[in-house]
Amino acid sequence: MQLVKEVKFLIGKELLLEWRSKYALNGVILYVVSTVFVCFLSFRSLKGVTWNALFWIIMLFASINTVSKSFLQESKGRQLYIYTIASPLALIISKTIYNIFLMLLVTFIALGFYLLVFDYTPQDMGLYLLAVVLGSISFSTIFTMISAIASKAGNGGMLMAILSFPVVIPVIIMLIKLSKNAVDGLDRSVSLDEIATLVIINVLVAVFSLLLFPYLWRD
Amino acid sequence: MYKSWWKILGSVLVVYSTIAGFLFTVPPLPILHQSIRNLYFHVPMWFSMITLFSISVYHSVKYLRTNNEEDDLKSVQSINAGIVFGILGLVTGSVWARFTWGQAWSFDVKQNFAAIAMLLYFAYLVLRNAIDEEQKRAKISAIYNIFAFPMMVVLLFVLPRLSDSLHPGNGGNPGFNAYDLDSHMRMVFYPACAGWIMIGGWIYSILFRVASLEKKKLV
């Protein structure tokens, strides 16, 4: 139960820090909204496949920017302090959960604005929302671990993109397929394969993050 | 002699499979015609690559447990050897695709995912270049290697099964077993796989020995 306590405490700490500066959240929201707006100005109107693909590309870059902050932003001194008071498992779990919250928030804001400007609604909105939720969770789990690796390696942004793209491409492909089914309003039973694959990839990534992070943490 | 039997066996098998691969009879098939002989070269490349990457993960896990520099050297050299086989697999595959499917890059799922899997390992090499400190480099790259391996397995074995592929055995195409009714091809194919895997192991052991000599400044 020590672990649960630590995780709760660390999530509280993340929320408090975020609330004090409001830098990450506001920055990311502005980033997403302006990207969507740029896309709107360049495309004017979009439908179906392109609408769907563009949304996921926007979300891919937004999530890299959102989640990579989790480890890259922390100063060496603060990391050292956290490492002395909490277990590595608590740290990675709390960061992942916090990132999932953050990503869900950002994704829903982005989706709302995206639906608003392009004035196009997928036929099966429920399934599309499920895809969006699964997407936020997958992006958070993958990018949290990769950002931990990239932050240890020393030079942030570029390495983050190189390391995470090959890992995240299968997820993106599955997400685009799943949300394409939602856009076309296909029967939901068609999409079970994609949902199962996404869940499996998430579980894999989560298990390997939990196993590997304690080694990464030790300096 | 007792230590080099597998190198001799590997060479003999590869020479045998090359000669037999070009001279033995193959089932007459439309579209494929004589290009079916590429099976003896294209598929063993992937088997060797997977074997080498598995060896590398084994040594990465060992490195995290023991912190022995030799394990790190082994894991990076087996990845180097594996990447050679991966590139050869892509090249033999695209030559084959050029003559049977019409285009070198036919947007086949397996082709795409194999290319992404190669990106994973190129990212691994870039990650190694990004870190100067040796022990840190060994540790972080071992972690990324273990993290990347399940994603590679997902890319090469799980995702292609979900969609249609031009490859045999996918999307309603029968597998090669269905064509090879008289088991002629199996007599060449299995030795080819075993031979190339042994040659791969040999290349890896030479790379490793050269690298460890360089490290001790003996070369």
C-alpha cells in the first residue's frame, strides 16, 4: 500500500506544479488549437479519410510535445530529490497516469475544436470517442517511457522523436484503422480486432516500462 | 576443430542451398515462375535477423543484471549483424516484388512493417551515438533494446495478420506449403534457413571479437 500512497502523492505533486505555472497545459492547448486552425485555413473543408488521418497526425505531434515534458522538463536536482523519497515504480506509474489525464484533456479539447471548425462528424461518434480515448492512453504510456530514456540520454527533442516514432507507428496505424471504421459507421464488431491489438500493445508497453524503469532510474 | 564444426556446417549448408536453389526443380506456377527460387534467399534473411536480435536482447538483459561490458558489446554487435540481414531481406524482397507484384515497393503491409522494424534498430544505433559516457550508453541502449524487441515482434508477427498482404499465407493467399506438394522445395529451404542462421552467428562472433580487440587497443 506504500506504493499506492506514493503514487497518489506524486500525482498530487504533478497537479500542484501544473496548477501553479499552468505553463504546460496552456501551452499545449494553444499549440493544438493553432495547429488545427492552420490546418483549417489550408484545407478549408475535409471529409472522411483525410479528415481522420489529419486529426491523428495533429495528435501525434501534440502528444509528443505534451508527454515529453514529463521527464525532460524536470531539473537534475529535483529528480534526485524525488528519487530519494519515492520508489521508481511509483514514479513511472504516477507520471504515466498523470500523462493519461493530461492527454485525455488535450485530445478532447482538440477533437472538440476540430469538429467545430471542419463541421464534419463521424458516423459512429461513440466508436470514434473510444478510439480517441485508446489513442490518448497509448500515446501516454509509450511516450512517458521513451521520454524517460531520452532524458537520460541527455539531448531531448530530436532523440525523443527518433526513438518514439518507430514504436508509435503501429499504434497510429491501428488507431487510424479503428477510427476509419467509426468514420464510415461500420458495424462495431468489425473493429474488435483493432481494439484488441491496441489493448495488447498498451499492456506490453506498460509491462515493459514497469520492468525496465527501475534500471533506467539508477544512475 | 570441435568448436568450429557449426561454421563449417553453416558454410556447407549455404553453398548447398545456393547451388541446389538454382538447379533443383521447382513447381511450375503462374506469375512466380522461376522467381520462386528467391524463397531460399529471402526468407532465411528474416529468420537470421530475428535470431540475431533475440541474441542481442538476451545479452541486454544479461547486461542489466551483471553490468559486464562484454555483454553490451555482444548485444550491439549482434544488432549490427542483424541489421545487415534485415537490409538484405528488404532488398531481396523488393527485387522479388519488382518481378511478381510489379513494383519494388508495392505498399504491402509486411514490407512496410519490416521497414519500420528496421527504423527501430536504426534508432537504437542513433541512441548509442548520442551518449558519450560508456556505462550510461550501455545501460540506456540495453533498456531501449529490450523495450524495442516486443514492438518488433508485434510489427513483424501480429499486425500483418490483421490485414491483407500480398505475401503468401496472408489475406486468403495460400502459404508456400500449398504449392510445395512434392516437398522438393523443403529439401532446400530448411537447410538454407539453418545455414544462414549459422552464418549470421558466425558474422556476429567475428564482429564481436574485432570490437573487443579494438576496445583493448590490440588492433
